[in-house]
Amino acid sequence: SNLIADLLDLSRIEAGRYDIQGVNVGLKLLANRVVDSVAHKVSQKSMAVEVLVDDSVDVLADSQALEQVLLNLVENALKYTPAGGKLCIRASQSDARVRIEVQDNGPGIPIEHRARLFERFYRVDPGRSKEMGGTGLGLAIVKHLVGAMNGEVGMEAAEPSGSIFWLDLPKAS
């Protein structure tokens, strides 16, 4: 059922039938809501989660779509970071844009896989991913939702280990 729901979401987004409403969204409140929704998973893995977002950071986005994006990125970080790990959501702003980052200190993603991460059904480690669950569509959905909100998405390595998934969205006026 998760696979079908994700396929339907992706199909609607790609067809332009996913109704995106660009409104001012308070990022700190939304990030805290996402963290609250995964608190049980954080607790089970004895992880530390930090939200480093200033109260004044607002983005021009669809609140529901942005929440889905952040939830997907946070759940992926939780899934692949070992127990006792750390996760951080942070934001920085320029004149017209806001960069949102979800960073973990997990094993990271080998460089040869990074270019394909946002493709449908692409898995860095197919065997491990299947045992951990997921449909293989989450990052493709993230990419399309962020694009529909006039943003960009990407990934880079974190030092000394882990990953930083980032998105760049318009700053709210």
C-alpha cells in the first residue's frame, strides 16, 4: 500500500496535478513538528536531534509538501544512522533564498551513488534497503516536490562521516 501511495503521489506531482500552494511557512515550527512526529524512533535508537533554525526563517512553500519533504529526509537519516547517532536540521538564508539541511553522522553515501540518489527505485544497497523498508520512491518525491516549489535539492558528504541532504527554496517576503 505504501508503494502504491508513493507511486500515485509521484504521478500526480509529475503530471502537475499536485496542488502546490505557495504561502509563507515558518520553518522552525514545521521542523519541530517533523521532529515531534518521529520522536519515538529517535528514542528507540537513542539518537540526538537538533533543530538549528532561527524563529525568523520563513520560506515561500507549500506547508504540506515541505513537511512531507522534511519528514522523508529525516526518516531516511534515522533509518541509516546507527543507534546513538546525531541528526541536525538547520537553515541559513540569503537575500532571496533559504537553504535547509538535514545532516546525519551515519556511514555516508559512496560518491559513485550520489548522482542517482533522486531517481525512482534507486537504492545504494538494495539488500539492506529492503530489510529496512521503504519504497525506493521517497527521494524522487522529494526532488519533484521541491522542484514544484521553485526549489532545488541535493546531497553532499558530511565530515568526518554522514550525509547532508539540502534544499534551497525561495525566502518568504
